[in-house]
Amino acid sequence: MNWIGETFTSDVGWGHLKRLVDIGNRMAGSPGEHEALTATRDALDTLGARNAHVEDFGIQGWIRGSSRIETADGVVDCIALPRSPAGTVEAPLVDCGDGLPDDFADADLEGAVALVSAGVPDYYDRFIHRREKYYRAVEAGAVGFVFRNHASGCLAPTGSVGTDADPLGPVPAVGVSREVGARLARRHAGDTVTVGVDCETPRAESGVVRADIGPDTDRAIYLTSHVDAHDIAEGAVDNAAGTATVVEIARTLLDRDAALDRRVRIVCFGAEEVGLQGSKREADLIDPDDIQAVVNCDGVCRGRTLQYYTHGFDALTAAVERVADRFDHPASVRPTQHPHSDHWPFVARGVPAVLVSSDDGDRGRGWGHTRADTLDKLERRTLREGAILLTALVDDLASTDRMPRRDPDDIAADLDAQDLAAGMRATGDWPFSTE
């Protein structure tokens, strides 16, 4: 059990976290993202992982220019949402409140600019993703989209639009702070406003880091994270912390006395923030039967209680509960579907996959996707505790017999039952043949 004490005093993961946030802009397809991929490869190689390498792949690039909202009172602060098209629209501003499906049905958005909150009220039974709100507004006839933060602090939110089929969204989209959004709704709902976005959209290259540890077995545990971040901040929580945790877990698994029963493949994706491009590509390349299970770390250091989405895979839920009982540590287990991170392309193929994040009591993103996603929000203790628990989870899954798969049709049925299917269809993210 010496590995627990060593992990609780290790600075390998925290050091890698600092390395990533100090890069600055890690936007998908940017030089900073490539630097982060290379740094992660080098960290894994230094630890002794086998065949650590970066494999590049092409994506639709997006480079931020200027953006603006003009009202009768003047220009207000905003930032463009990545993969918004360049363009300027002049149209009436319509306040769509929280952006629930009924809000769009009730609003007259034909030829209008939609103003939509990033939040979801507590009484509503599911989270509604930004892209669902964007495409519901477009479907209702909106020619522009203004996404207002639900959290206080004068922080405009970012987050991509676009689909796999059409990587650039159809209408200009910008984010504004909660305070600016409230002022727009109060003073300018119904007024004509101008929304403009300038950007460049070249072809670009992202990549994926791969490395192996443990015995060279046919079937592997996939330990994953994403390396990219939005260009407006350090991307500390989302998701430098996830990749740093993966590096710390790799160190622990390589250094501890007990041998792994199964190969662990470490995969750190690029281009997650622009539609899960890296993980979708990886899932297409891999035979699902070669994967024992996927453990995906995304947002793991926001709070000390880890949150596990297990997607109806009972064996994953059981493994998480065994580890929680072993360490007498709280765990927030959610067996529901969560189609918004790099585990999802594997779940959609019936592969057991768990998304590991944090349960900090906030239904939203917290500081994520704003300029405030910075290193000072995180603690070494939280990263170290998470790495200990997830090392134990990976080891547990590696020693388990073949994990039962789920029929993708059953995953699709879960999405319908949990009121997620309609939103995924609206965003072009429905991967199943069922209607």
C-alpha cells in the first residue's frame, strides 16, 4: 500500500497540470494544442510508458477575431462562440429565457436574434447543452444567437457550435456575461440589435496521444482525457486537470509493486471542445471488442467527491462502489447517459465507459468555459485524492473478467427514456439507426 502515500506526496500530476496551463491557448488545431499533446507524450515517455506517440489528424480550424453586439445604447462586451461563422446580422432581439424546448416553441424567432441563458432551472429534469439551444433557435428561424452566462461574475461563456456534417454553425453566435445578458433582456428585448463575428476558418491539425502500460494483452482498459481547451483561458479544470490526473495515474500504476492483470492504453484526445473529434475518430479506428472498459477523466478536480456516469453498465457501477467502499470515500454514482465528453463515442458502440468528473453541487460548468478557468481554482490534494481512487478503479477493472457490453439499441432507448434523444437529434449527434 506504499503507492497510496507516494501518490499523496507526488508532484508529477500537479507539475504536468502547471505545464499545460502555462501554454496558454490550447484551442483545437492551434500551436498550443500541439504543444500540449507533445508535452503529454513526453511526460508519459519519461514515466516509462511504452510507445508514447502523437498521431495527427485534420480538423476544421477556427481562429478568433473580433465580435460585437451593438444596441441603441452602444456596443456591449461579448465573445464569439468557436465555430461560429463570420458575419453580421441586424435583427430584433428575442429573450428565450432558459432555452428550454418550450421556450423556443413559444417565441417568435423568425428573422430574430435569440438571447438564451446557459443555465437550466432546478425544476427541469435534465441538463440542456449549449449546442441544443443553438440549433433549436436556428430551427425556429433565428439569424443570430446570444448565449448569456447563468453564473455571476461578469464572465462571458464560450463553447463551440457546429456539427460533424457542417463544422461551422449556420448563424453568428456570441457569449455574454450574466450581467450583460440581464441588461440586454431588460432594455433591448424587442429592439433591433447588430451581432457581428469576425474569424478565420482554415483547415488545421489536431492529434491524439497514445501510450501503453502493463502486460501486452489483447483487450485493454482505456484511460482517457482531452488535452485541448478554449482559447480564452488556461483551461485548468477543463481539462488540464483531467490530463494531469491521467499522467499521475500512469505514474502510480508504473511505480507500485502490484502488477496489472491487463494492458492499460492511455489516450489523450485533441479536439474534444469542438465536437469530440479526437474520440470519435479513435472509436471508429478501434475494434470495440479490444476494449475492456473506458475511464474518461473530464472535470475531475472541481471538487473532492468524484462523480461517475456509468451509462447503465452495472459492472461499472459495481466497480466504482467497490472502490468507494474500500477507501471509505464518498462517490456520486449516476447510472444515466451523458453524451457530452470523450467516453461517449465508445458508449454509443456498447462499450462499457465511465465519465469521471466532480460533484461540487453545481449543475452548471462552474468556472469552466470562461476566462476564470485558471489554476488558482484547484488544489493539489484534490488531484492526488482523485488519482488514488482512479488508480484503484483502473486496477479493479483490469482484474475483472470481460465486461458485459450493451446493445446500442438499448443505449438509444435509455436516451429516449431520459429525454436526451430529441436534443441529440436537434444537434445532429444521434449516432443510432433507430428513430
